[in-house]
Amino acid sequence: MSDIGYISPKLQSMIDNAKLKASHAMAPGIIEVGNVNLIDRPQLPLPDKGYQTAFTMTAGLDGDKTVLLPRVIEGKMHTPQEAMKHFKETGEHMGIFESQQHADAFDKQLHEDLGWLGAKNKWSDTSASKEE
């Protein structure tokens, strides 16, 4: 007999990602909530500090808007130019904001919420602060 209370890891990841995106809709200065899965991202192994899943960057858009983008795409590190090209081709982003300041504040909070920064950095063997 199957356990009807069981939630598969993939479904749990989808639920967690939806909850995170719902909370992002209230972020100061957000124009558009991101459309990439932030919870279950492919990993880029690093020799000195575990692995990365996002390594974020910002880029200006028309009308003084700022987009937050991942530079780790499908488990591979991309240059800022490649990340921007990927955004233009696919529309994938982590959020679009009214200003650079709003994007930076959101990025910092996102890193803290997901344990990508500081002592909570679950992607590293050390507790030193570092950007994902």
C-alpha cells in the first residue's frame, strides 16, 4: 500500500521554489519575479569551496531597470556576456527591479535566505562569508 502523505524530492523542490517566489513578489522595488528554479539548481563543483549554483550578477535594462541573473547555467560558469546572451535568448532571470539598489538588496537577502552566504553557507565546508 502506498503512503499518500509522501512527497517526492522533486515535488518538494517545486513547492519550496513556489513559496520562495511568492515571498519575492513582496520584495521592495521588484517589477517582475524571477523565473528560474532557485532551490534545485545544477551544481558547479569548485576545488576550494564546495560548489556554486548561481554566482549572481546584475545588468541594466532599458528604462533604468536592473535584472538579476545567474552566471552558473546548467552547472557551467558563464561570463557576464554569456549570461546576458542567455537571458536575451531564454528570458530566464532571478528578478527585475526598479533600480540597482533594489536588485543588490534583493540579491543579498536571497543569498542569506538560501544559505549561500556566511555561516549558513551550506554549499561550502567553511563558514567564511563569500558570494555564491
